[in-house]
Amino acid sequence: DGCISYDEFVAMMKTGTDWRKASRQYSRERFKSLSLNLMKDGSLHLHDGLTGQSIAV
């Protein structure tokens, strides 16, 4: 009939929330790893808009 039970709804919401948390954690770890690698090899530069200087991190 196209309807779902409350228990099915709760299970779907929990699965969605768990997936979203895992996805955010993965993204956060990937960004942290990438940032650290860029800092180590000197590829990451910060630009100061006031002085116009660029600083390698």
C-alpha cells in the first residue's frame, strides 16, 4: 500500500543519521590529512590581504 510502519521509519532515520555522521567524519579526516600533507611539502600558502605577503605554511 506504499505505507511504512513507525519501526521502519525509525530504522530509516537511524541509518540516515549514522551514514551522515560517518560521511562527515570521513570528510573531516580526508581534509585534515590533505592539509597536513600540503603543509609538509610546502604547497600550502597563506596570503595576507593587508600586507600582500604570501607565507608558506
